[in-house]
Amino acid sequence: MLKLAVLVSGGGTNLQALIDQVEQKKLEDVSIEVVISSRKDVFALERAKKHGIKSVAITRKDYPEPEQFEQALLDQLKQHDVDLVVLAGYLLIVPRSIVRMYENRIINVHPSLIPSFSGNGFYGLKVHEAVLSRGVKVTGATVHFVDEGTDTGPIILQKAVNVQEGDTPESLQKRVMEEAEWVILPEAVRLISQGKVTIENNIVKIKQ
């Protein structure tokens, strides 16, 4: 059984995509042990509660020192004996100490085709605003392992989405989520749970 911690900061639509596939038995031998939010009173916590998943909010402002915040986050991961940490719209940078401790066991979904429109400052709607401002014709989403950089870890899966005439950042965001993020995030978890993902020279290899 692959035990997940899903880290969120908002509505939790990617979390819901994972929950749905677990409940539909499309993600076998996978369990969501805990949902951890960087904010209180977000809908992702309600989603977890509705499906009987333990949830907790760990916010930076509740801890005077960064080390205390890191320890609180780490304590939750250890308490639930987590195998894989899934960043599903988590807007904080994961502390380096945790990235090192869970090397190649943290994945993130990013709403663009990395390396385009990624790195510092590119998150949420800002990504789609930048895509439209640049006038690109194809965007999409990426699932990658998390390293100590920002959106720089080995790429697991990508899926392209066409930009349409008349798109707004909001309409593009919705379509990227529906057509790409909600597809490739559960698929990446499935591949990892089946032991089909390896990393060689910082490049992901997927066994057939």
C-alpha cells in the first residue's frame, strides 16, 4: 500500500481527482492518509472531511520560527508513515530539510509544460496569465519530482492543452485542470505505486 500525504492550499480540485480514483478502485494499493493545508478554512479540508480522510492545517504564521513549522510538517508525515508526498496546489516552498529527507518521494503538479512558465512567481492563475500574454498556442500541465529548486525536479508526465481563441486566464486554468492536471496527477501516483518509475541521470524512466 502506497501511503500518501496530499498538501494543499486552496479548493483541492486535484485532491478530489485523487480521491475519486482511489474510491473508484482505479488507484489500487493507494491510500490518502492525511491532507495537510497551508491555510485554514479552505475547501480542500472540507473535501477530506467529507471522504473520511484526516486533515490538518499547518500555517506558517502559527509558528514563531521556521524550524517549528518544518517540525510540525515533518511530524505529520512521520505520524502517518507516508511513502509519497503529493503537492496538489500547495503554494508554499517545501522546506529543504523535508525535501532531502523525502528525496524522490515528493511530487508536484504544475499548470504548464515545464520548463515554460515555471519557477519563482509562476503559480496559480499567474501561469495562465503569462501564457496568454506570450501568445503561445499550446500549454498544459506537468507532474514532476520535487528537488531543492523551484519546478526543477525530474519530469514524470506532461500533457498538452491547446490554447483557444478568446481564452481568459480563468477559462484556460479550468481546461488545463480538467484535461491535464486531473489526468496526469493520478496517473503519476499509479505508476509510482506500481514501481514503474525510476530516475537515471535526473531523467525519469517509465517501465512499460
